[in-house]
Amino acid sequence: MISVYILYSTILDRFYTGCTGDVLDQRIKKHLSDHNGFTSRAKDWALVYHETFEDKTLALKREKEIKGWKSQKRIRKLIGSGE
């Protein structure tokens, strides 16, 4: 299974969208650990949304779609609707 997920940082007031074939909890731990990259800017990332796909191509397409929104309002609507 492939997961598309959205993390939120209160400190940054930003969302992060990602995709992983790993166990989701393990991937989030990696985001919270010492590393380089966008999520290294804060240590309060919390999972606020995720979807699972059996097909990697569909998961990557969905991740790209969400990242393309560039709108917190649209992401908040997705999170609130539980789609």
C-alpha cells in the first residue's frame, strides 16, 4: 500500500504533503528526526490527513494534485471533509 499524507506544523503554520510506501508512523518519525529538508524546519509536525492506494502511479498523481493546490483553504477543506 502507498500512502499520501498531509502533515501540519503549528509553529510554521504550514502543511507538508508527501507519499510513502513505508509504514506511515515510521515515515512521520523520520520527518521529526534530525535530517535535511523542508520538514527539518520544525519538530511539531502532526498527521492531519492520509489516503491509501494500491497503485503507486495513482498515489503519486494524487500527491501531485494536492501539492498543486497551493492553497491552505483547499487543503483545510479536504482535511475537514475526510475525503
